[in-house]
Amino acid sequence: MATALAVNIGLLLLANAYVRKFDIAPVEWAWRSLVEGRALPWRKATPPPFSGELRPI
């Protein structure tokens, strides 16, 4: 029981770390790349740095 709990906690921590860095899972990436016919990006796009300027909507 303790081993299963430790494995689940480890998987949860690893999954959270993976999701922070990448957009999609490896198999999903391969499938989408095959369908699109091109290699899609793995990593999340980094947002542009905040310039401090506020623009009215």
C-alpha cells in the first residue's frame, strides 16, 4: 500500500513538472505532427516580457 502511494505521488510530481514545461505529451505530439504533415513545437510558447505600458481597451 505504501509503495503504491509513493509511486502515485512520484507520478503526480513528475506530471506537474512535465505540464509546466511542455504543451502536449509525446504520443499526442507525434500523432498531431503526422496529421499536420510537419513537426509541431514541443515547448510552451514563452509570453513576451511585460513592458510596463498599459494600453486602453
